[in-house]
Amino acid sequence: MEQQPVKLRCQRIGCDAEFTEEDNPEGSCQYHESVPLFHDGMKEWSCCKKRSHDFGLFLSIPGCKTGKHTTEKQVFAQPKKNPAPAPAAASTTNGSSRDSCLRCRQGFFCSDHGSQSKPLNPVVNAPSESKASAVPKKPKKTVDINETQICKNKGCGKEFKEKDNHDTACSYHPGPAVFHDRLRGWKCCDIHVKEFDEFMSIPPCKKGWHNADPES
């Protein structure tokens, strides 16, 4: 009887896919190569500047780099520190400073630039964009029971088929994720750690159905 190849789990952040040593071509892994940043409720990947207020959506942002899957623990490249002085230096050029200031772009009050009506636009646009992206998902709700889907529950991310789905198939965190005083953790199981890779490895605390469309 032919022995099945051993399936391994990729350790790169943003991938987490299963692979075998025999089937691991270049470009099969899509991942994030730099550390995530957390500030004022915003989560951002420093490598590609993609961001979201919602932690579940943040984790589902596709990786910006491709390569081969690996079982080695990922070592993050440190983010560039050039953007940090931007808000302070921007106080002399008020127009461009508002575009580069993270707080202004989120619509928060900024002590460097004062309160202004213009930064409120991105706050209005952001939800409308997320709603527009959520609307097309409703017609796609009907799926074949043998179709492979990816679970979007926080802490899961596994592939599944509806025919195999049941009330204990998924291990996940009901959340929410908590980031405070440089600690990262889950409110649902009250576990908090300092390092992001430790946070990603916190075991899920609840079982339930796999869900490929948690926004619906």
C-alpha cells in the first residue's frame, strides 16, 4: 500500500497552509514579511501598508510576498522607521501633513493639525467600501457540499468542506482580540502575551462550525 506524503503546516504569517515536501514549488506560499503595527485601534502590516480596524479582516489580508512554504519559525524584517517623524515635520505644511498623518486619515482629532472637516471623508468612505465589498458575497452563499472553503473564524483558517462541517469541527476564538500596553491576547480566554508570534500561537478556546463567510 502506497504511503501518503506527510502534510506539514507552513509557519509564515499570512499563509498557514498545509503542504508536502514533494509539492512545494516557488510561489506557492503567500505571506507577510514584516511585523504588524497596532496603533489607536488600527492594525497595519508594515510590509504592504494594508490596514483594518477589525482584527478578523486584518488577519485575512493576503500576504504581499510569495515564496516556498516552510516549517521554520518566521523571523520578521523590522519596519522602516522613516514614517514616524512625518506628523511632527508636517506641521509646517498643513495640506500634505493631513494626507500623511495616520490620525487625520482615520478622522480622529489630531493635536498637530487641529480639527478639520476634510479628514472625516476617509471615515465615511471606509465603511461604504467595506459594505460594497460585502454585498457581492450574498449571491455567492450557495456552495457545493464538496467545495473546499477556508474558515474565517479567528484562530482557525483551515480548509473544510460543508459535507464534513459539524458543531465541533472548528476550534477558534470568539474574541475579541485585545491589544493594550504592548500586550496582545484574547478576551474570550483571558490569555495575554508580549510577542506577536506568541499571540498567533495561543490555542483556540471554543469549538463550533467552520464559517467561510463570518460577515453574513
